[in-house]
Amino acid sequence: MTDRVSDQILFVLSAPPMLEDQLIDWLLERDEATGFTSLNVNGHSSDPLHLTVAEKVSGRQRRLQFQVHIRGAVLEAFRSGLEQTFTGADLHYWVLPVLAAGSLHSGTD
């Protein structure tokens, strides 16, 4: 059964791979984030300023994506803390509402 979580959001963060360990440490220290998911992804952009020659040729840039489920009430403090800690880093984020969330269990141990 899923629970309605109208006050919950999914904070999605795209970052360069070189920041992986620092971001994981930062996220693990945050009270707002009780857990998160990280993925290796490819970023695609029409803005060539942040791309190397090889990335321009291949049309993609290696990125990490973090998905953090947090309460909407702490969004600004969370985003602000991230911005202060990683000033000048090539980070991109977006925020999505969480319509429902829950766990599925097989019922066996």
C-alpha cells in the first residue's frame, strides 16, 4: 500500500563525477535526507561552455545523478546548504512532487 505524501518532494541533482565522494559525504550528514539514490548518467546539453572537445564530439557528458526524497518544508535550507558548500561547482537540480511513496515487501523473510 502506498502512502500519500503531498508534503514530500524529490530533489534531483546532476553533478560531475569528480564530486561523487564529497556529495555522498555531504548527503549522509544531512538530517533532511534520510536516504538517497545515486546513478551514473549521461548529460546532454546544447550549451558547449562546460563540455570538453571529446564531449562535444560524442554529444554527451558523464554525470552523476542523486535522487533525494525530502519534505518540502526543508527544501530551501537543503538547497541553500548545497549551494554554500559547493559554490562554483557544476551542479544542476530540479524538484518534483512526490505523489505517493511506499515499500513493497514479498512477505517472506
